[in-house]
Amino acid sequence: MGGLQVPLEHVQILAAILFSMGMLGLMLRRNIIFMLMSLEVMLNAAALAFIAAGARWGHADGQVIFLLILSVAAAEVAVGLGLVLQVQRHFKTLDMDAARRLRG
Amino acid sequence: MSLIALVPALPLFSAALMLVTAGKLPRLLVACLGAGSIALAAVCVAMIASSLLADDTVQTQTLWTWFAVGGFEPGVSFYIDGLTVVMMSVITGVGFLIHLYSIEFMWEDRSFSRYFAYMNLFVAAMLVLVMADNLLLLYLGWEGVGLCSYLLVGFWYQDPANGRAARKAFVVTRIGDTAMAIGLFLLLAELGTLDIQALMQAADATWQVGDALPTIAALLLLGGAVGKSAQLPLHTWLPDAMAGPTPVSALIHAATMVTAGVYLIARTHELFLLSPLALNTVAWVGVLTLLLAAFAALAQQDIKRILAYSTISQIGYMFLALGVGAFASGVFHLVTHAFFKALLFLAAGAVIHCLHHQHNIFRMGGLRSRLPLVFWVFLIGAAALAALPFTSGFYSKDAILLSAWEANRWLWAGGLLGALLTGIYSFRLIFVVFFGQAHTEPDRQPGWQMSLPLALLAVLSLVGGALALPLSGVFPTLASHPLNHSIEIIGIAVPLVGVAVAYLLYQGRQLPAERLVTAGPGKDLQSFWRRGWGMDALYQALWVSPYTALANLLRHEPVDSIYNLVVRACRWGHQGFAAAQNGALRWYATTMAFALIVVVALVLRGEV
Amino acid sequence: MTVWLFYIASVIALSATGLALTRSNAAHALIYLIVSLLAVAVLFFLMGAPFAAALEIVIYAGAIMVLFVFVIMMLNLGQEGEERERQWLSPRFWVVPGIMTALLLLELLLALRGSEALTSGFAVSPKEVGLALFGPYVLAVEIASMLLLAGLVGAYHLGRRFLVRGGQH
């Protein structure tokens, strides 16, 4: 089966809006979990843009990049959530503004 | 021949020894060393003098070349002619007597050894000054005596007032020293040498009478002389310098250091003769100073301050003599003044010593019967000071007045008025201290170390007028004038009138002078004269206060604040930037977003 | 008709993301995010990238988001956590982020306008993707595997102390 022919511009605009929303969430939320979620949203938006670009030309490159983005997101989430656990243990809170100072 | 170098070397060595041992030597040894070195130096001077007078030649000795730079090679060398021998004799002779006197005067002082070290150092420096054959070595001696004056005036440094007096002396004379140094630079630059004999010949050869350059050089040297000899306008330090021990006042501020200025002008008289303006300035400086100081001496209460102002006044006479060209008379007056002023200071010291450190003459009185020796020597000294007939002072002052009459009637009139005032204030001193009611009883009598110098100096003050100084080869002889008898008679009479005035004002139980000064213009006049014609206050307002105000202004180092500005700017920048590193994750995210916006905008700029 | 599907899925993705980012309860937000990811997977499929769509669902929504769910459950934020989040979402915190987001969006929209291109309309099969991966992009694959290894080790190390109650390590 084939795909659709949609104007590339629309897809990119969608990706742009999703990316901006992710950035808004990153700047707005204080809880680390939500910040990580916003990061995921941003990554996803970038992936969407790549897939659209690949679909424009009909090459596999877009999906290859998507795969790489996916692996980056996976690694980042794994390590990030480990850090969240440590933060919760040391600071007893998930508020990122509490973890401002280096010790020593 | 080698005796010449020994003369300053002996006191110098003694001073060095005492400074190095710093009070560890026993007192008797210090006294013998201190006075003995001067005595030996005096003996050497006598031998040099006798050989000089016998041959009527000039003796020189060169020790070594000080330095050699660009053709200028001053040596540490000495030049002994008649003038030098006269000065050396005064320094070592009167100096020895004062050292002997000091042994008893300072016997109970804690810093006995330091005193004699400084005194010997002073004598060594003064000898170098008068024996130097080039102006640079003379300047070395000049600075040396200035240093010793500072050290000795501030001898009892535990009292800060003494330190202030010493600093005042040093700073005021320093102003004169700087003028003199500039004069030396000028002479060296113009004439290429500072060797005195060569300098004088070169000056005669290069310059005409009335040229600008010799005038400037002579006025600069005069500046130095005025500072060291405490003449107008740099005289304010001498009355305050009485804070030092009395023998110091006798030696430094009566007999020797303050005469260094007179010696300088006498030594470089050819230069001054090339500039009538400078000579005239010397004479007028002398006259004005002698009058100002004489009026001030009339109003003082401290016995030493009276004598200090008297010294300023008498040196004014010497300057007057130099200024009218009577160089030999000026030097003659220097010698007789050394005798009677040293005598007066030592006698005053005896009075102070025996009255447990009383300085105010109105608290003394009636000492004629209580301290008879002191009274008689003081009387002789005061008579010489007032130039009563047949004292040494009479001959020297008379000669000066005669020369002044020939030169300028106004100068003569000033000198005459000064003689009147001298008579008044010196006999005021006698009458108040030695006659009348005794307010303080003496608690001891002076011992032999104090009495012997007093007696010897008294003898010298009486017969010193008969001395024929060997100055004929040194100074040009003045045209001999016919003796003007009426001037002579006036000159004899005036001091006697002064004595009579003093008798009328200050004799008796109630001093008639009291009525004059307790009310009205007399009171204001007296306090004005007592403050030295307000010159201290004038200088304070004119120079000292602005200077200290400026120093206070700069105390917080405003210039540094420019550099501090750099520091502050850096700190401010640092704190500004450090605020951006606050560790808050959201803040970092926001700044990254902002940077992203900026970068995208820049990239899009070309393409939109 | 399938074109409308595209726009519907877009709307769902947008609104789900918007909701996800503004919830106070973490679990709710997470569910909305999963919905958003599913919508994006539909978009991928519609554009002719079935392999990417499958991966989006399986890995992104199926592994990564589930990981999030586990951690949230472990952290056990509770009611007061929700209260706090609501406080932190009061309007005055929206100003600066809102302005910056608007600016960025404006710039991106400006950059993106005016292109006439269309997507190709045919699907790119997984076989092509695999050939590309093991062909020109093999190095990237290896590096990605290194990255995942690093992530694995890091996560293991960071998570370990938390599980040991009582601390000494």
C-alpha cells in the first residue's frame, strides 16, 4: 500500500508546533518528571520532521534518522530516570530548583 | 702636613666609636673621649695656625678623589687659609669649652653617650664644612650639621614637642639647602667646576659685574645661607630649636652652625662682588632681620628664647657687614659673637641647671647674690652683646656700623636702632634675672666643669676685641675711610642709652615696664612681638595648612581610585555573570531557548 | 478521505500534547503523552513510513513511556505532590516561557512558509530501511549501540543505590 500525498509544509508546521510546546513545557514545569516528558515531546517532534522529509523524497534516510533518535531517547530516558531516583533520595523532592548548589 | 686631615678625623672617630658602642662605655670614658677629641683637634688647629701665620701661605691637603664623572672630579680635599683657620679655631676652641661644660650639665642624663656622639659628629661635620676646598664637600658638611642639629634639638625625643621643633628646624633649613643646591648646579653647569678657588677665578673671568647669572647664583647661595643662619624669611626655626639641651644651643645655634651661612658668603665673596644686587639683598636682609629679632627679643619671657632672637639679630649684623663689603668686619663679629653668645648661653644654662629647670625670667630674680660667678660672667656677656665700650663686641659692632655709614645711611640707621634695642633687651635680662626679688632659690652651685668654661669665655669676651685676625690675604681691602668721629660717638652712646632705658623700666620692686604692658597698645604690641611678629602664624596659614590640607585630601589616595575603578568594574562584571550560573535547571533551559531563538533569527535574516 | 485522517490525527496529537504538558497529576500527563505518541504513529503510517510507525508504538510508547510509568509509581508522589504541581502552574509562571515559545514559533513559521513540496505518496518498506541501515549507515548503527550500552550501564549504576535500603554501598 502507499502513502498519502500531503503538503510537506503542513507536516513541518505541525512538527514546529509540537516542538514549541515541548520547549514551553521544559521551561514551565518545575517537576523533573515533567521536564523529561517535555524533552520526549521535543524529540518526538524532531523525529516527525525527519520522517516527513524522508517521505518527501521517498528515501529510507528519514526512518534511519528516526531510529537513531529513538535510541538516543531511550538511553537518555534510562539515565535520566536513574538520576531522578537519586535526586528524590537526596533532596526528598522532585523540585529542580532545590538542586542548585554544588557541594564542596 | 697630615695634621690637617686629623682635625675633623678625631671628632669623627670619637663619634663613630660612641655610636657603635651605644651607651655601653662608662660615663667617665665617654666624657674624656668626647671632650678630649675636641681638645686634641684644637691643639692640631693651633699648630696649623702657627705654621700658617709664620709662612703666610695657604695649606692644602687632598685625601682622595670623591668621584669622577664626565670631567667633574671633586676631591675630599681641604684648603686652609686665614679665614679657615679663624673658623677652625672658633669651632674647636669654643667647642671644647662647651664640651667640658656639657660633662657636668648632662651628667645625670640617661643618654650621656648619645649626646657626646652627636656633638662630636657635629663638630666633625662643621670642620669639614669650613675646611672644604670645593663646594660639594662644603655641602656635605652643610648637610651633616643640619642632620646633627636635628638630632640634637630633638635629643629628648620622648617629648613630642621636641620632635616637632627638630623637624621644624630641619624642614625650614632644608628649603634653604635646596636653593643652595640649585645654586651649585647652576655654578657647575656654567663654570664647570666647584673647586672654590678655581670657581672664583672662573667667575671673574667669565662674568661682568651686574650680569644676570652671577646674581642668580649668588641669590641662590644666599637662600641657603639665610636658611642655615636663621635670617628673614627662614628664621622661624631658631627660637623653637631651644628645645634642645642648652650646650647644644650654645654650640650649634650661637657659635657655629648658624654662622655657616656667614662663612659661605665670605668664602664666595668674589661671586657676590660680581652682583651688587645680591650684596644689597644681603645687607637689607641683615638689617631687617636684626630689627625684627631685636623687637621680638624685647617681649620674650623664656631666657633661652631671648638669647635665640638675640642670635638672629646679631647674625643680621654679620650679614649687614657682608652686604656692605666689610667682609673682615663681618667675620670679626662672627668670632666675638661666638665668644659672648656661647658665654651667655652657657651662663643661662647654669641658671636653668641650678634653678631646677626654670626657664621663665620673671620667676627668677635676685640671683646676683646667690650665683655670683654666673652673675659676673653674664654681666660681661651682656655688656659684650650690647657693645659697651672696651668689650670685644664693641670693636666688632663699631666697625660694622662705620662701614654701614659709608655705604648707606638707612642701613646705618637700622643698625643703630638695633644697637639701642640690643642694649635694652640684654640689660632687661640682667635686671630681671639677677636683681630684684628672688622668686626661685637655686638648689646647687655650678661645678668646675661649668665654671671654668664660663670664666674662660668671659675673658675672651673682654679681650677678644684685641685679636688681629689673619684675614688680610683673604678679603679685598676696603678703601680706607677717614674716621668719622661723630658717628663713633653716636655708636658708643646709643648702647649706653639702651642700658639706661632698661634700668628705668626693669629696676626696682615693681617693674615700671609692667604698667606699660598690662593694658592698651603696649599689651598688644608685646604679644605681637612675643609671637615673633606673627611670622609663625603667617607661615602656618600660608604654607603649612594648605600643604596638610592637600595631604589630607590625598590621604585616601584618589589617584588609586582610578585603578580601583578597574578592579570594581571587573568585580561588578564578575558578579553579573556569576548570577547567570545559578544552578537552576529551568533557568538554563530558558537561556538555551533564548539563544536558540537568537541563532535561528540570525540564520533566517538572510532568507526571509 | 484519508487526507482528513491525516488532519484529525494531527489535531489529536496537538491536543494530547497540550493536555499532557499542563496536568498536575503525573500519571494523567503520561497517559495523554502516550495518546499523543500513538497519534504521531498514525501520521507516520499515513506518510508512508510503516516501519517508523511500528517502532514508535513498540519502543517509544511501549518501552520508554512504560519506564516513566514505573518510575512514577515507584516515587509515589501522592496528593500533596499534585497540589504542589498546581501551585507551580499558576499564570504568573507562564509569562516568560510563553513569550519565548511564541517567538520561536513565529520564527519557525516564517522559515517554513512558501514551500510547495508534497510527500511522495509511496511507502518505504522495512526492507529498504534495513538495507540502508546495514549499508551506508552501519557506522551510525554501531555508535547507537555503544550509546545504548552506555545508557544501560549508567542506568544500572544510578538505580542501584536506590534499591538498597539503608544506604551503605
